[in-house]
Amino acid sequence: MRSLVCPFVARGTEAGSAGKRELGRGERILPGVFRLRLPLPWPGVPHCNAWAISAGDGFVLFDTGMHQPGSMDQLQWALASCRLRIEDVKLIVCTHAHSDHCGQAPAIKELTGCELWMHPKHTLITNTFTDPEAELARRLEIARQSGVPEEPLRQWAAQRQESQPGISGPIEPDRDLVPGVTVQTDLGEWTVHETPGHDPCHVCLFQAEQRVLISGDHLLGRISLFFDYGHSPDPVGEYLDSLDVVQALRARLCLAGHGRTFTDVQPHIDGSRALVRERLEKVRQAVSERPLTAVEALPSVSEGRLGAAEVPRLLMETLAMLTHLEAIGAVERTAAGAEQAERQLWVAR
Ligand SMILES: [Zn+2]
Ligand SMILES: [Zn+2]
């Protein structure tokens, strides 16, 4: 099975031997609001955040961290540093279906008997757990059509087959996390806002009186892009629409899925939008010079970062950009010559 990761920044190889592992730890952000900083096995993305927010005699856990050896201990250390106990989780709410955000949910449910709430489109991602071979074959086909040569593709497939899922069991939410549903905490009521793009089931949660946003991976302290390509028709278009959704909330504090909290929310929205537009224009320009495969167009989004470990993420971003340009009528795809009929070329319109 493969790991459902969101490598939104530079990734190296999956960890293990090299590098110092982070330890789980927690900090109070506001009265009754705690950041749980949980380690990840990816050198470029050393940790993710879960958020514990007091609710009556326990707390709601927003996101869970990834499941890996020792991860429940890490979570419990982080909770203990905030004087919280895993037994007091009343509800798990996950922003999206990547393993670093929902991977421990099944184990915590098992331990506490609490409910898990997620957006119903999580199945677009989590169904790939049940048939990892078919998912790998689908990804390989996309890569071949994109012009990835056979040998690196073979190596990548072998690596993915060895990788761990990062999920502690089947993801089986008890309630659909959709607009209209509210989450009650001592800080107040949180509303649900659909923000697809990063992945198709992404939601943000908003506490209107305090104007606090739990943003998952939709908005991060460091402006960066990641698109889980292949699960919806136009992830970039969805992401741009989702930035509008979040902008309308006028949040003044953002609790993001990775990194520190931040208060300059609007500049982060503006910066994300500008980065998308910049990348779209670079890809469009590259394709307008001559027909290209997605792999040939990939340097347009790489900003010189072309380590082997980054290519899969960059290829997904390139395909997402090309697909959006296709959706707005700026480019179209065509099959390469007969001898290379499996490859798709992208051309300007
Ligand atoms: Zn993440
Ligand atoms: Zn993610």
C-alpha cells in the first residue's frame, strides 16, 4: 500500500536511518486551544499539526497525524505536554484524507469510542487503500502518458510498493462533514467550509466570533502548492474557488496543518493566488513555444528544484496546471505520433 502523503514542500526519501526525528510536543495557542506538533517521516516535511480544542470534560481533536511506528506515543506525549489525555478525545474531525491528517483516526476511534467526522468525498482518496495495485497502475499510466521514461518509473513503482500506508485502519466516518454541520467546543461553534483543490474532500473549519480558521493544508504559513491530481476534473480551479471561500470568512488567526499559526491571513490568500497565476502563465508560455509532454513542461513549475524525490509532486502540479489551462480553453492535449501513441502532448490553442 502506498502512503497518502501531502508533500507540499520539498520532500526527500522516506525517513528511517538519516536525520534526527522530531518529537511530538504541544503548546497552548489560546485558552483551550492546543497545537499538537507531530513528527512525520519525511525530511522536507518534518511535522504536521493536530489541534486539540476543549469541549466540556474533554476535547475535539482536529486532524490526527500520520500512523507510523510509535506515532500514538508521540501523540500522547504532545497531549501530555498540554495536560491532556487521549482518553478524553470526544470527537475527531479531519480536514482531509491525506495520511498525515487522518492516519491515526481509526486507532483513536478504537481506543476512545469517539466519532470521526469527514467530508464524504474522502472515498475518492481512501478507496485507493482497498486496491493499492489498481491505484499504482492508474498512477503509472498517468506518468507514462506524461512522458516519464520507463526506468525511473520502474524505480518509483518499486519504492511505492514498499512504502507504508500511514493509516491505522479503514477510514469509516460516522458523520458527513459538510456545510450546515457544526462542531461544538468551549471556544464556540465551528462551521464547515468546503475547500477542495489540495485534495477533493478538503474542508476548513471556522469559528466566527473569534475569527479563527482551521485551514488544514488549504492555507499554510509558507505559501506553497500541492494538488492531489487525478481525483477531480480541475483541482487548480477548485483551489482558486476555495481561496475565495476562505477570503470571505475574514479570519484573523489561522491554525494550519503544518507550521506555525499566523495572523496575516489575507496576504497568505493573495500570495497563494498569485503563485497559482504565475505557475499557470509559465506553463502556458512553455506550451505555446512548442507542443510538450507534461514532463517536458515540468521545469516551468519547478523553480530549479528538480531532485528526483520531487518529480512526482511536480508532475502532479504540472498536470493540474495543464488541466486547468485546458478547462479555460488555453491549451489542449493530443496524442503523440503513432509510434508513441501512449504519450500525450499539450499544445496552445
Ligand atoms: Zn498535510
Ligand atoms: Zn494534505
